[in-house]
Amino acid sequence: MHATEYFKRLFAREIPVVVDNPEYIASLKGRGFEVLEYGEVDFRERRDPCFVLFTRSASHEEFLQLWDEVPAITAHLSLTKFDLTPETIEYSIDQFLGIDFAATLERRAAFYDSLLSCDNVEVVPPQGPLMCAMGEEVELADRADEMTPGFLYSVSEFLEASVVNLAADRSSFILDGEFAFDGLIYLCNNPGLRAEVGELFKEWVRLASKGSNSATFVNNAITRFVLGGVDVTQRLLEVTGGKERGSSATEFAFGCVDYELESQEWWRNSVMHESFHGIHVGIGMGQQIPHFDLIARGAAARFITEPRPDEAAS
């Protein structure tokens, strides 16, 4: 099944939503969905498509153990590592339900085509100048749009075109220059990390929502970091120094959703913000330091292809 058809059927309320938290059953039913409780669904036996909404880490981790064992076409939205206040969960659901998936997937395909055919990407002012030098080989998030049984698709992978430095720092790309951005979101992959720096990053989300944000990259690492007009470089270096990849960029991505500008509440730590049509840069791996995204809505870029030596000579 093509992703466009899947999400068209979901938004038409033809595919049920499975929830791991009974508190949201009434809310989803009020939006017109058939709702199933997570504990009552046997995913190994189910043949009909479904959509899963996670707000609890334990159930999400359990679900991911079923890779290649689920015969139904399945996608999920995990909110577990972000702001779990009921207001933000409801906000994230509404943001998700407002997406035009056909247009989003068209943008995603075009961005991936451009990324895979260029040598460099230049983020232009007012969000740049930031240069992204692409490696000879690049690691991509899943770019498929044909959904097959057994794959446990995350909604986020359909909403962005992403290049990542997973194998090593600078394995896929290197950033240099200035990046001005509108908002920040973060996630922690373990409770201890959230307890250690969660309040700091919550404050950074609030600061970033004021505007006047910028990050300076030298050889792919942040050397100056400003949020809400406040220089927080020293605190960033304290948090990231000697851990995982430090302040190095681990993701360079194009958000593909054309949200309504008036509906974005940037002071919320919502996963839906990273898919805003524009560019975001990710830092960290989420284990020793949070993974956080710097999001520039509406950011534009030039895709640059360097001439080959024989072409330059001619």
C-alpha cells in the first residue's frame, strides 16, 4: 500500500487507532476514529491496517520488538520522548491530523532526489549562510513510500528528507557557517538523562520560542549558540563536552509539511515541529546528551553540483 493511500484512509477514519493510554480514547473517538486499546490487540495475528499512538515508553519499546512479525500495514506516532502533558499531546495529534500527506510526500521525494544528486547544499540567508558538504556516500533515513507488512513505520520518516551521521562524525556531511532558526525540540532516550538535563532543555525550548536564535558551525561542531538573544555557548559545551559526538551535527534534514504558521506553538516540545517545511539540524544521539533539533521554518537552500575535472577543463 502506498503511504498516500494509507494516510488518506486513516484521515477518512477508515483505519482504527490503537492507543496505549486509555486517557485518550474519548478524545480520539470524539475526532471520529474507531479506537482500540493496545493491550487488547494481537499485532502478530492482525491482518487489517491500523495506526498506533504511543504515549508510554514501555509499550513503544515492546512494540518495536515485533519487527518483521506484524502482517498488517502499520504506522505509529510516538510521543513518548517529548512533552507528555495532555495539552501538548492533544496539540501534537491535531498537528498530525492537519497534514496534507500527498503534498508532503511529493516534497519529500523531490528533496531526496536533490540531496542524492548534489555535492553541497547551501542554506541561504536569512537562515544561512550555512554550507553542508555532502560525503561521497551518505546515510539516509528510510525514503520508501510503498508500505509493506512487517515494517513498523514511524510517522516522522514520511515527513522529512534526512541525511544522518550515524556511522561516525562527518560520515555523511559536514556543516560550516551560520544557521538561524525558529524553534528547538529535544528527546532523551533514558530517564536518567531527562532527570539530569530535562529542565535545562525545557528552558531552552522556551528561550528559542522568543526568536533571535543562531548556531555557528565549524567543521560540523557548534562553536557559538544563541537562544532568544542569549549566548548559551558555555552551557552547551558543558552539557556536550566529552560525550557521544559532543556538539557535532548528527542530522541535516528538510521538513516537508506545509503547516499553517499561525497554529505553531513553538514553546511546546512537540515532535511535529521538526517536520515544518524548511530545514532542521540535529545534535546528539539521545543517550549521553539529548538529541535536539534546531528548526528553521521556510528555510531555502541551493543544491550545488561541482563540475567533474574533465568538464572544468573544457
